[in-house]
Amino acid sequence: MSRRVLIVLSEFGYWGEELVGPVEVLEARGYRLTYMTPNGRRPVALPPSLDPDYVDPPLGRSVTTRDMARRAADIDSSSRLDNPLSLSDLIPERPYYSALNHLRELEEYHRGLASATEDLVASFDALVIVGGSGPIVDLANNERLHEVVLAFTAADKPILAECYGVAVLAFARDLENRQSILWGKRVTGHPKEYDYKDGTGFVGVDFNMGPPPYPLEYILRDATGPDGAFIGNVGRELSAIVDHPFITARSTPDSTLAAELLVRVLEEGLRRYGW
């Protein structure tokens, strides 16, 4: 039977190539792909990721070839992203502690959560979190998505996260000890040197955040702790790290390599790469 992969995308803009890489690599292996967004709205690519003339300010050059812009636009305009699964429909929301009947609501929450996450983990072999600026808004601190990540981690099923999608892993943690699931792990992600000083924008809102709201590198350094490490590979063209069950990709050009590593994790039992 072919493997199934759940791909999570932001509703505020994903980077085109960071979807193209996993889609092309995984479909070439015959994997079946299912898409999910926070509220079931159709995801849309960030316009700069479809523009080969757009110059990435920190790198001082275009990061999108004309061929990649075409391939990303083909996926973005296709019907495959129509009607994604809704995270908010599938995963219950933890009640506030101020709820009048908090204990009963919490018990109901845990029952619903266990059922929902067990179904997802049983249905999919791996989880992919696509990057871009959008995840800053609706994925990084999404508690429902954190619960899905925790469930896949507990089941020892691989999770691939790209660019700002890696923040989801940093913030996913058990509420009893508040320790990140990345504690002691090696990861890569957007280094400080590659952060914008201005122009961090999103789809569907007229808002220029300026620089990102947090340096992802600092978040990841803190989340991995003294026995883990952030590996930025600044100045190297590619950066993808495997520290099972996590596969992390730094940025745009790493999406294909990271997807190939995911295949090796699933088919060859790869547990370590890049460190």
C-alpha cells in the first residue's frame, strides 16, 4: 500500500517552492497527499514566491527560478488545494481554566482529543508543515496543531517542517513540564542572517510587519537546550537536518532535499543526517 502524508499549510500565505518540493518528491514515490489548513480555507501562495524577478533582500538575489515559479503557480492554481481538511473541525479546543464547569469540559476535551489524534496518526505515515511567512500568523502558536505534532511524535512518525514552520515544533510541548519536543534535538531553520529587516507580509491582509516578530534562530536555540543545537549552515546553499523523528529545512531551496530525506526516513529507516 502507498504511504499517506498529511500536509499542513497556512491560510495567510505559503512559499511556493516549499510546497513544490514535498509534492513532487512524494508523488513521484506514489505517496498519497492530503492537505489541511487551520480553518479549512484554501491556502494561497505568497506572491513573491511566484515571481522570479523578486529579489530576496538578505540574500541579494532572486530565490525563484522561472521554472520553479511556473511549477509553483501550477500547483497553486490547481484544484488539489481546494477543500482542505479543517484543523479546527478535527481537533477540539482546550477549555479556558475560567470555564464554569472546567473539570467536566477538560475531561470531554481529552476524550475528543484522544479520538481525533488517534484517527490522524492511524491514517497518515508522516506530517509535513510547509513554510513561508504565513505560519507566523496561524501555525506557530496553534495549540490544535501542537496536539497533532505531539501525537505524531509519540507515535514515532516523522514530521518535516520548513522555514518558519519549524517554530511549530519549538512551541509544541506537554503542558505538564512545558519543555519543547525539540529539547536535545538538532534542527535547522531560518538563521538571523537571513531574516528580513522589512517587508514581512501575508496573504489576505494589508499589513507589513516589518521584520519577523521573533528571530526563529533564537527560538530554536532556546528550544533545543544545552544538549541539542541549532544548525544554520549560513553561507551554504542547502541546509536540511534529520534528528528522528524530525526533518527540518532552513528555507526555500531545501524543500526538495528535505522531502527526499523524509522518503529515506520512511523507506530506509534513516534517523540522522546533516550533523
